[in-house]
Amino acid sequence: MELPCRLPQDALLKPGALGALLGRLRGMAQAHGDIRTVIVCAFDRRTRMLPFVYADKRMAPAGVRAVGAAMAAAGFDRTRIVLQQWNANFQPSRALLDGAAPDILMISAMNIHTAPAKALIRDACRIPPAHRPLVIAGGPKAIYEPWDLFSCDPSDRWGADVAVTGEEYVLLELLERLLGERRRGEPVRQAFIRGRDKGLFDSVAGLVWRRDADGASPELVDTGVQRLLSDLDELPHPAGAYSMLEPPGRGAGLSSRALPAARVRRYSPLGSLVLTFGCAFSCEYCPIPAYNQRHRRAKSGARVLDEMTRLYREYGIRYFFGTDDNFFNDRDRALEVTDALARAQVGTRALRHTIRWGTEVTVHDTLGMAEHMGTVRKAGVRALWLGVEDMSGVLVRKGQTADRTIEAFKLLTSHGICPMPMMMHHDDQPLVSRKDCRGLINQVRMLRGAGAFGLQILMLTPAAGSSSYERTYESGAAIDSAAGRPVKPHMLDGNYVTASRTDMPWKKQAGMLSAYLYFYNPLRLVAALLRVRRPMYAADVLMQVLGMWGLVKTLRRTLPWLLRLWRGPLSRAKTAPTARVNMVTPWPPHAAQSRPPAPPAHPQRTSRTRTR
Ligand code: B12
Ligand code: SF4
């Protein structure tokens, strides 16, 4: 099921609302100057493989940085960002920031990083309640499956105090109410519990917490879907958060100082930057359009320029990755950004000689930008990741026929931009086809011939929050376990075949590995090395080396799964994972009608939702 949308007139925050909230919080932060916050990005090392094997560790994620930037802009400077990618042994219970335990612990996670996120929460829950930080969970896991971050088992009590199912504004609104309630010197968690029981947070859209009424079974209170920030220029500048990063290390605690600015580039040479959010397509396996409540949001060209140049000057970061869902989708906005960057100088040189960047787009929208591709290149764009999926259009039709895909690839290479295809393998796609281009290997060969530098092949895997999610489970395609090994969240990254209607899903797993091997192999590396005159020579060689390194990791991790799929038996899931307890609104049923909104009918997220 997709996340519901608020009513159109109530879906967006009022212009200036975020700035005003930040202003109010800065005033409060002075009065509560003692607050220490640790923000942790959960990371499961078992997910280290193709196609993200370099980016996963060398690009400090934008989510935790955005939260850190919001805290800094609200006046809470005593904030540290810990990336488990760099600090695998970190334990909240051992953390001391400026000599004292944190007051607030924030945990950010994607679904595939659920296991370490839960371990972090459990560790925090081992701290005696009187000293425990307020535990706030956020990020994609909390957005789509907040219920999984709370244990409602009375014999095994752990869980976040509250999950934020939205963005910066939701967190800051929660903090404003919380600090309004907090007495000087009082533990933040204690103030939260009192405020929660008084109903202070009931009208903050975008929160979930556990309610344990006396004698009744526990339930989760869900305040509904967030309101979205429309003009992304209002967001706090991302520069501040880079100076909050915990230096990489093996310890369980925190260092006395954050990573110095001069060393940021060494560990995070790639900078991820929010440029736009949203996409006007509606692929049934994708939760993104619904998450954005069918809105497309963007930063202005001037703001993007300011962010890139400031991050370059302060931290030396030269390579950026736009965290776009589909950058070219809003053509005018994309042109505004690329025009601004194409005209810009960094010092005495054009920006493109200093700063290079790439992002995600679709074939259709790339062709729509054909006449402006020169400007795109001048703006510093050197690589574009294209959602090719299956070129034959059997899986999804979004304007990406084989001919159009090849045309788009040639357009990019002719402008010196590396095309990076993102393919999605599925049950109806053969490994090889004889008379047409349906086969996976056929398509990989065509894409390589048309100039593809890198390759991403993921198996179609049910994504929480997409319209086909429940259907995939109910159809019996989703695999629960193979040869006794259950499917765990870290395996839901598209690298493992965890959903297939076929009787022999191991063939799909083997097919993906063969296609990768066809693309990344020593012969191709030698060929790439020999083609010295080929444009973008170095990029091609580098991608082959990286690809082979990633493929070794991918083989090591997914081959045992392939063998289990082959050996069987396979057990199939019948229903999609869902909340095991009731999710309720904080308001009585009659009040709910005057409360923020409903998709067609109600702002909550699971079919088990009911009003109190
Ligand atoms: C850029 C991107 C990537 C990049 C970089 C990821 C990174 N680690 O930085 C790359 C290409 C490497 C990547 C890889 C993958 N990605 Co990706 N990616 C994105 C994308 C497009 C943008 C993410 C981003 O940086 N956004 C900008 C930041 C600011 O937003 P944010 O992270 O959501 O954080 C905001 C809120 O969530 C919240 N928040 C976040 N953390 C916290 C914590 C607290 C305490 C609070 C209060 C709030 C909060 O506040 C933030 C500010 O608004 C999103 C889609 C999207 N638009 O969100 C998918 C997305 C995050 N990716 C997704 C997936 C599945 C993957 C992959 C598994 C590949 C795949 N199968 O598609 C891999 C996993 C790699 C790995 N080993 O970790 C899914 C996650 C789904 C889920 N339920 O967990 C998403 C949501 C796309 C989707 N399908 O909907 N991805
Ligand atoms: S084009 Fe990409 S971002 Fe847009 S709905 Fe389809 S999969 Fe999602």
C-alpha cells in the first residue's frame, strides 16, 4: 500500500514556516544550552557489494547530515553524527559527548539496515531509564515501517521512544513542543514522556510512539502523514553538518573532537546533495511519488551553486551526487540549475573544471533535454544513472524502448557524459533471447555497445510503500526462506532473489551474476586499458576495476543464497510484513474528521489502523 497523501490544500507547509520554527528554536536552545545529541546512521556491512560498493562508505549519507544541519540551524551545536559505515563498533551506551551522556539519540535507517538499527535501539534501552537518552528513530525505515522499531512484546521490552515518519520540520516541531515542556536540567526523555501523556505531540503530523495503557495491550499512536516543505531553498545549509562527523575508528564510544574539516574529503570524497525530490511517473514498484504526495520539490540554481562551492571551499569536496529521484523530470527546474552552474566560476576557472557531479534520471526525460545537453555538461555533469529497467517495456513503460535508450546513451557519450544504466531484472525477462532484445544479456551487450560505463542490475523486490507491495506477497511470489535460511531485511536490496513466481528462482540469481560477469571482467578491463584514445578512458578503466572488486564481494555474499534456492525447499510468504499491534490515531473518532487529512479516507498507514 502506498503512503497516503494529505488533502491538496494541506499537503505543503506554508512558505517560511521552517525558517520561523528554526528562529523560535534558536531562542529556546539558548535556554536549554546543555542538550547533547548523537545522530547515528545504521549500516549493515552485509550489504557491501555491487553496485554501491564504493559509494556506500565514501559518501556520507545526506539523511543524517540533513538532520545534523537542522539541529545546528536550531542552535543545538553539541551534536555529533556517527556513521556505522566508519564506526562499526559504536554503542550508544558507551557514548560520551563533551564529557556527558547524550540527552537525545537519533537513529536513521533504511530497511536493509534494520538489524543494526534495532541493535542500536536495544543497546540504548539497556541504559537505566533515569539516564536513558530520548531515542528518536527516522529515515526510510521509520517512514514506511515505523511499527518495526518498537517491540510490543511485554517479555522483551525495547523500542524507540518516538519515530519520525517525515523530514526536518517534523523533528523540529517535536523538539519545540518538547523544550516548551522541559524544566531546566530535567532529562529530555522525562519531559518527552510527560508531554506525550499530556497529548502535547498529538497534533505534530509525522510521529509514531508506543502507548501502554494500564491493563490493555500496547498500541502504536500514529499522528498521520507529514506536511512537506515545498521550497527546498528553505532547508538549512548542508555545510555545517560535515563538521559534526565522528572520525572513523574502532571504538565503541565517541572521540573528543569531530572530524576536522581538512580530513572530511579523505573519508567522504563524494558529497551527496539534495537538489530535487519527487517524480511524475508512477511505476507500481516504486514508493517515491506517493512519499512526495505527488509533488515535485526543488532547490534553485543559485542555492545549488552556493552549496557546491561552499562545500568545495570548506571541505575540498569536488564530486557530488544529486539525491534526486529523477532530476530531469521537472525540465524547467533542471534547466534553471544547470544554467546557473554552467555560467558559474570557482575562483578564476569555470565551475566544471573544479566540480563534477552526477545524478539519477530516466531515458524519457533525458531525451527531452537533448537540445540542452551541452549546457548540462558545462554545468559539470559527468555521469548520469538512467532508470533503464527492462528496455523491452515488459516490466514498465516509461518511454524507454531499446531504440530510445540507445539514442539517449549516444546523446550522453557524445557530450562527454558517462551513461550508467540501472536495470531491473524480473520473472518475465529471459537471460538470453534469440530474435529480440528481451534477454538480460542481450540488453547488457547493447548498453555496453552504446557506451555504458557502469552497470546496476537489481532483481525486482517488493518495496514497502509501493502499490504492488502487498500484491507481490499475496501472489505467493515472495520467498520467506530457502533451505531453512530465512530472508532477512539486509537481503532486500535487490541483489538477492527474494521474490519470484518461478519454480527455479536460483536461475534468476545465476542470471544476474552472469550478466554482471559479462559486463565486468578482466578481458573487458584489458580492452578498456588498450583503448587509450577513447573519450573518458580513465572513467572506463576505473569502473571496470571497481566493478570487478564489487563483483567478488557480490559473488561471495549471494552464491550461498543461490545454492539454497537451488537446494530448496522454498517457503513462500503469504502476506506482507505489517504491524503486529494496532495503530491508532491520537484523537477520538469524532475529532479525527476535523484533523489532518486522509488519502481518500484516512491519514494512517496500515490496514490494521483504527481510531481509538
Ligand atoms: C541517493 C539514494 C541512494 C544513494 C545514496 C544512499 C546513501 N546511503 O546516501 C545510493 C545510490 C548509494 C543508494 C543506494 C541504495 N538505495 Co537508495 N536512495 C537514494 C534516494 C534517491 C535519496 C536518499 C537521500 O539521500 N535523500 C535525501 C535525504 C536528505 O533524505 P532522507 O535520507 O530520506 O532523510 C530525510 C528523512 O528521511 C529524515 N530522516 C532521515 N534520517 C533520520 C533520522 C532521524 C532521527 C529523523 C528524525 C529523521 C530522519 O530526515 C531527512 C531530511 O529530510 C532515496 C529516495 C529518496 N528520495 O529518499 C533512495 C532510497 C533511500 N534508497 C533505497 C534503496 C532500497 C537503496 C538500495 C537498497 C538499492 C535499491 N535496491 O534500490 C541501495 C542500498 C545501498 C546501501 N548499501 O546502503 C530506498 C530505501 C527504502 C527503504 N524502505 O528503506 C529509497 C527510499 C528509494 C525507494 N525505493 O523508495 N541510494
Ligand atoms: S521513474 Fe523512477 S522515481 Fe519515478 S516512479 Fe518510476 S521508479 Fe520511481
